[in-house]
Amino acid sequence: MRKRGRTADEVGARVGAGTAGAGGDLFAPGPNGDDAYGEPILRTVRLNKAFFMGETIYAVNDVNLAIEGGEFVLITGPSGSGKSTLLSLLGGLDRPISGEVILDGRRYSRLNENGLAALRRQKVGFVFQFFNLIPHLTARGNVMLPMRFAGRSAREVGERADELLALVGLTDRAGHRPSQLSGGEQQRVAIARALVNKPAVVLADEPTGNLDSKTREGIGEIFGRLNRETGQTFIVVSHDETFNGLADHVLHMVDGWIERNEVRSRH
Ligand code: ADP
Ligand code: MG
């Protein structure tokens, strides 16, 4: 996994999802056909992340992306190809060694840690393979947690939590703790929690990796419905067939770079 020394334009041309330069596909209409000349909701410019483990490993290697608002992007690739690292950079959980991430016009490199955390809270929802719920809180308590910091009234927070639990079909499990819920139910709580602040972008890293096949379909159904109905942008790392039919783009990662960007037409 050494750096291959491609230029941004070469990578961009291969990716076809937008390049750092003018023209190219950056200003092409999104697959939804709307907002033809708008800025993409999420863009990266020559994004690099390396780890130094005796030798330098480029986990993310000169990645240029332009993702339009409302798109459903699926990221696949072998283990170790950089999918999780890329997702962390896109969500501002980690800093690149070079390059830029721009979310809704805001450049991460110009934000300090507090500014980045605030942007993340407003605009990004995260869903992980291991649900990361707080064990001693109920489903409702877990969903309410991110809202406690946003200065809203207790009543408003409770109502929003109930609305989200209904959305993921868990109204009757609101008072259960994570240990009293199935894996699929826990992941639905985690999805509800990710959505509390109405994020423009939902990032999910192998969200069904720990679930059985029937439960996986339920998660796919929720993501698909949200994407269609709210216009939220989804970027999902997964090999799960469940998401295949939802994707506008499938990005195939190999050794830290995007080997192929498969563009799908919307049904
Ligand atoms: P994927 O999610 O596609 O399996 P990752 O993004 O987790 O891949 O990892 C990409 C590469 O970066 C791998 O070679 C991995 O070993 C390396 N890597 C990821 N995180 C770290 C870290 N914190 N320290 C050192 N190497 C890391
Ligand atoms: Mg991973």
C-alpha cells in the first residue's frame, strides 16, 4: 500500500465524481437531476491520510470526491483499503495529512477542534457497525443524548426522540435498555440517535456487519426511505446487497484510492 504518485487529475478522471480543477464532472447534474449547478454537499480535494508503522501506509491516497446533496453513495473494497479512514475524514472525526474536506461550503482545515465538532453535530450523523449505545440509558435516553447539548427544552427533546423512535419502528421499545434489545433494534436506536439533529449527511460504516439477513433488510429499508423522503445524503461503507439497489454511486476502493466510480441511474 505505497503511494502511487498519481496526480489529482488522473485520479479525478478515473473517479469521474468531480475533480479539484474547473470543469470535469464537478458541475454536472446529480443523478436526481436537481440543483444542476449547485456546490456539492460534500467535497474532497486531494485528500491524504498516512500512518507511519515502520513504513508509510497511505490509507487514503489523493481522493477527490464531489457528492451532491441527496445522493446515496455506497463504498466497497477489500479489508484495509481505507474505507473507514475515508469515512472518518469525511465526518471530521480525524484530520488528513494533506488535502481538504468541504461540507456544505465549510472547509475543515479552517476550523479548530470546537468548530469542527459543532459542524459535525449540526450536519453529520454517524452509524457504526457496533452500535455504541450507552448501556445504562434506555432507547429513548440514548436518542435524546445528542440533543441535550443543543440547548433545547426537555419537552422538545422528548418529542423529537419519540418521533425518531416511531420513524425506526421502535415506539414500543422506548423504555428498554440496549441489553434488552436485539442487534437490529439496537442499530435502529443508533440510527434514530444519528438523525436527531437532522443531519444533511449520514455516514455509516458497515452498519449491518453485525446483523442477520432479515434485520439487514430492515436497515436498508430505513436508509432508503429517509434518503427518498428527506433528501438526506447517505454515504455507506458496506458489502451488503441490501444497499446495492439504493446506490447512485458505488465507489470501489483499493489501497487508499478510488479505483472505480460506478454511476447508477435512478429508477
Ligand atoms: P478498511 O475500513 O477498508 O478495512 P481502514 O481504513 O480501517 O480500512 O484501514 C486502511 C489502512 O490503514 C490499513 O492498512 C490499516 O491497517 C491502516 N490503519 C487504519 N487505522 C490505522 C491506525 N490508527 N494506525 C495505523 N494504521 C492504521
Ligand atoms: Mg473498516
